[in-house]
Amino acid sequence: MKKIVFSDVDGTLLNRRHEITPRTRQAIEKLQKKGIPFVIVSARSPSGIYPILDEYGFKCPIIAYSGALILDEDRNALFHRGMEKSQARKIIEFLEANRFDLAWSAYSVDQWIVKDKSDPRIMEEERIVKAQAMQGSVDAAADPQINKILCICSPSNILEIEEKLKSAFCDCSIVKSADFLLEVMEKSITKAAAVQWLCGRQNISLADAVAFGDNYNDAEMLETVGAGFLMGNAPEELKGRIPLHTLDHNQDGIYHALSRLHLV
């Protein structure tokens, strides 16, 4: 029986200081010594994920942009899918025409494009993910496809923006990844679909997969695997939907769940 472990990053793998706790780090090391793959699954770009791996000195496959880009542990692309630039332009034009209070970002492979690098919301995102954005339009992307559009919103208006985007762009995958972050991707892109794809590639049953997450964009992934654990810091609404819970991201939630499963 082959096992595999998937983990979201923000609010799950990283604590409130954006660090991996020592026990969680040790758990990852024990998994890898046993030959159990550990896979990062994040809405972040590769350049927002690799500094974590470099800082803590381990390698693993990554699922970036919530599944639009999958790379192996040697950073080779295994899967890549996005929306056409024309579609990305329509979405951004819609956001700007409605004068929503937000900062948008467009991501393509490992390019991060923003309208205004001096926007404090973008500057804070750069600080958190330890990556640098470039100012411009979607036409600046070298690749013909845009993997994701991110809207950094106010928690007070994110539900309104989400509702209007879903009404206007029913052919897109639109999901909250935090109470102020809204992700817009090509329709078929979800963390759950990426987990299914990678398990199929590695010939591992979904029933033998474990996953960790803390927010709405993780819910389907947690429901897809055999053991999907919701972090203690997750929204209360999700706690009624996802049956398996663990401690929060500041209290070694990943470590404790893996211990319960006798994997570490």
C-alpha cells in the first residue's frame, strides 16, 4: 500500500509567522525517509513556494496555482494549463470597470504581473511570499496562457466581488483562499483535480492519500482523498463540512494528524 501526503501552505504548512514549526519539519523528514511522497499544494506561484523549500532544506513535488502548474521535485513541469490572455484581459477589464476595491495580479508559469507595484497590498504579498512582482499587463507574459488571476480584496467586500465574478464568468474556477484572497482560474483547475492527476501518475490510490488544508479552496481536495484533515484555524463553516480535524497551524496540526495515522 503506497501512501502520499499533500499539504496546503498558508494557514496549514506555515504558522502565523510564515514558518514551518520544528515538529512539522521533522514529520516531513520522517515521511521522506520512509519513501512517502510529501507534496505541497498551493495557490502560490513556484517562486512563492521554492523559498520555503530552500529555507528548510528539502525537495518535493509542488502543485502551484491550485493545480494549474505541477512540477516534480527537480522543478521540471509535469502539467501546465491556464486561460487564454484574451480571457484574462476580459476579467481584469471587468474588475476595473466595476471599480472594485482590490489589487489584481496575473500569474503565468513563474511570472507575476501586477498593475501597480507600489500598491501596499502587493508590497505585503511580496513580503509574505518572498518573491517580486513585475508591473505591466497580461500581454507582458512570455507564455500564451495565464495560470491565475488573484484579487487581493477587503474582507468586507470579497463576497460581493466573488458573486459578481461567478455570475459574469461562469466558465472560470473562482474560489476564496483566504478571507481577503480570491483566485480566478480556468474552469477545470482545482486542487482536487491536481491531486487526482498526480496520484494517477504515481499509481497511488486516492484512498491512500492524506491531505491538509485550512480554507475553502482546500475543501474539495480534503473530500477527495482518503484522509483529508482540516486545520483548527479553518473557518467554522468548513468544520461542519469536513469530518477530520487536527490542531491549528501554530500547534503542529500536521504532525499530530500524521502521528494519529502512524505515518511518523
